[in-house]
Amino acid sequence: MPSGESMLSTIKSNKSVMLDKSKRFRKTLGGYGKNKKTQYNLPKASAEQLLMIRENLKKEHRFLWLKVVGLFIVIIMGLVWLFTLV
């Protein structure tokens, strides 16, 4: 059997074994149907609540950056200490 025929038979057998991927996602809940509308049930927030949420997020963000900068400084100091020993 020439090599071309064996390659073709291999490709045919591989195609028959492969899963049909188009059937996998047919029955999923998500999708982009034309008739579907996304509905959200979000509570109403007053101006004071929004301001309080904003301030809390700013505090969390500031605290996160302090952690990141502190960890970075500790790592740099550890590397400097290691290189001074060598």
C-alpha cells in the first residue's frame, strides 16, 4: 500500500473516531438568541449608599496596594540580602 493511501485511510479513521463538537453546545442554557432579553433585578441605591460604597472600595483598593508594595519591598530586601552574602 503506497504511503498516500495509508495516510488517507488514517485520516478517515481519525475523522470517524472524533466527537461531533457541534452537538456539545446545543442544549446549553446560554446563547445569543434574538428573542432573549437579559433581565436584571438590581436594587435601587440612594446617593449616600453609593458614596459609602465608593469610599469603601477606595479603602480596599488602597489597602491592597499597600500589601502589594509591602510584599515587593520585602522581596527586594530579601534578594539584596542574598546577593550581599554571595
